[in-house]
Amino acid sequence: MSPASSRTDRPAVIGIGSAHGQDAIGWRVVEHLNRFGIEEVDFIAARSPSEILDRCEGIDALHLIDACIGPESGRLHRLQWPDDRVVALRWTSTHGIDVPGALHLALELRMLPASVTIWVIECEGDRIDGARSNAWQQKIESVAERIASELRQS
């Protein structure tokens, strides 16, 4: 991992998750975004929300992508930080800190970029692999296209 101080005023897109099941959504969106060939953007697959802190310095805009537990599987939320709805979402984390906690800490440390957009996809009992893989792939591609469009406009 390169030091955060080597970054120079460019946007970053961080997909949070792992390689397993619905936790892979953030990574798969970032993976798909890499295919668009958008230059001057850092695309990062993070295992934990705490990695946000490692990536904030020197970026002017941050896009976070993660899954949360929700009743409407596949529903996309696009939120601008700070927003009370971010805290109200049901985040899961086995790493001791969730997305809102990492953002609050980055804010307190004065590390947070001026613009933070959070893309959250609800999951409830669905798995990305298996019978619904085509539906999930379409959702992942749709989210990636929306983020790519915003990145190109900025």
C-alpha cells in the first residue's frame, strides 16, 4: 500500500467488503468501475471501513460503496455525508468499526475530504452467487454506471 501522502487532489472510490457473498458488492462495483478506463481516480477495494482513514489524505472527493442489511434487497441509497440516514442504516462489520464510525473519526481527525458520497445497496438474505447472480450482476453494473457518470461530470 502506498502512503496516503503521495495522493494529489483526486477523487477516490472505495468499495468495502470481502470476496464472499453479499459482502463482495463493494469490491465488485469497484472492479466493474475499473473497466470504464476513468483516469485520475483511485479505485480501491478495502477490507474494512477503517481503511478509509488510510486513503483520505490528498483526495478531494470520496465515493464509498458498501452493502447494508435492509428489507428491499437491491435497493440503492445515494447519500451525501453528513446525513443522519447513514447512521440509521443497518451496517454489519466484523472489523470493529462501521462506515459511519470511520467517517466520524476521519471528520474528528480533520482528514475527511470536502465531498463524501456513500452508495449503499440493501441486502437481506440474498447471495450474489447462486440463482440470483444475473440480477445482482445487473445491479452492480447499474451502480457502477451511475458512479462513473458522476465521476466523469466532476
